[in-house]
Amino acid sequence: MHLSGEIVSSVSSVFERDPAKKKEAEDLIEYIERFNELFSRGQYESAAVYAANCPRGILRNEDTIEKFRAVGRIKGKILPLLMYCEALVSTCLSIKQPLPANLTAEAIKCALAEKRLDLVMHWITLNKLVLSEEAGDAIYKYAEVDKHNRSQCLALAQIAYTESGVHKKAVLCLCKQGQLFGALDYLHYYKRFATEDYIFLLKHCPSVELIRLLTQEWKGKPAMLPLGETLVSLIHTEHRPYCIRFLEDIAKEGRDVLEQMIIKDETCTVEAWKEIAEMCLHVRREKLSKLLISILAAQEGVVEIPIDDDEGARLMDHVFL
């Protein structure tokens, strides 16, 4: 890939209509040709610095990234692409302009591919990068590769997601770090989450405690999710054990506690609670299933309907008059 073709042609066409800027065009073309000369000689470090400092940023782009990427590895030397990425970030300080999101994501992915989390940490602390969801995803995935530095990766990914407005993934990073109270504060602060965003959190970081926090009041504020609907959305997935354990934990606090939670959940239909009770029975939690049935039976305006089990247990259904 030779940059003196399309770019030189582009530079010429831009300035040929303005004779006063002809000299500038000639200087830019000379600069590009000098870069190509350094590159062709294998002087990649010099070429990287030269390209990153190019006037008008004409060599600070994805085409140049691909040119360095194509070189591949050179035994015993730093990856040429990483040289260019480092030069890009370094020059942000001198030109006083943040690195665009697309180049930032490429630089971060390159550094992580070379196991240089230290570079990514340094770059982000400079506050000279335009972070994006793509950058956050790269760091988040790297947390599974570098388990020793998992917490640092999740913290960095959270920064990227927050700055790029991908708040549900930022909260997920907090949950993955075990900072559930911090996650709840974050959720209440932004107040922009749809039901599917909360379910996203539960499916990607399932825990009994997170179910409890999302379905109960928090610091005097109403629950973010209705209890029954939340359980129904998870009860038929691999996260079923968390639902069962959650209900069992509530039941241990007393029948009245579970009953009040069911009564206050005005959005969940009796059919949905029937579904939950049936699943409890299916996984051999007969005691829990019968408790749910008896709580529903005790409510005003309920008649019996059969539950689908071998013993012919009964579940109740509301009659809306």
C-alpha cells in the first residue's frame, strides 16, 4: 500500500484551485514522499513519528494504520503498528487535539493485542482520547484474557462506556467488579434505562443479590423492576437457579415478606405466578411451589385452577369482576 498515490492526488486537487496555497500543497506532497521513503527503508519508528506529526493530520488516519499493520511482526523489534499508535497518542499532547474515536479504538486494540495494558492505562489517564463503545468492548474482552488485571480492565472499560454514553455496559462493569451498590447509584443517577437494560444486567452478571436490589426499593426510591416479570424473564434460562434461590431466601424471612412482595407487584399476572410455581415444582422445590400457591389462594377474588403437575396441585387465578 503506497500512500503517495491517492493522498498526493487528493492534496493536489484541493490546492490547485488556489495558487496562493500551491507552496503548501508542494510541502505536503514532499512530506508524504519523505514518509514513504522512510517506510520503504524499514525505518518504521521514524516513519511512525513522521506520520503522526504530519501537517494537517493528513497521515493520521486508518489508511496509515493499515499500512503499518501490513508490515506485521519483525523479530526482536516492537510491532511497527504499535510504534505508530504510540506516536499518534503522544502527538495529541502537542497538537492539543484528542485522538478521534476510530483511531483510539484501533490504538487500544493494538496495544492489548501486544499485552500492553500499561499503555492503555497511561493513554486513558492522559484524557486525550475520544473513547467509544468499540474501545470499551476491546478492554472488556481483554479482562477475560488478563485475569490477573481483570479489575483494572473492567474499571477502564467502565470509563470508556461512560464517556461514550453506553451506560448499561458501564453498570455491567461495576456489577462484574462486585460493586452492586455503586451500580444501583449509577442506575438511579442516569434514569435512562429500559426494562430490557436491567434484564441485560441480570443475564450477563446474574446473582441473587442483584435480583433483590433491582426488585426492591432503594434509598426510598421505587424498585426498578417488577418482581414477577423479572423472575419470568429468567426462570426458563440458565439463570433459573438464581431465581429459585432468591425466592427461597425471601421465604426464609417469613411468609408475610414474600406475600407483601407479591401483592405489591401489580404488573405480574396470576398466570405468570403460576408459571413460576410450576417451574419451582419442576425443579423439585415442592415446598416453595406450595407456598406460592397458598399465598395466591389467600388473596381476595381468587379461584382455583389446576397446575400442571403429577400430584394435581392447585394454583389460583384471579377473577376480575
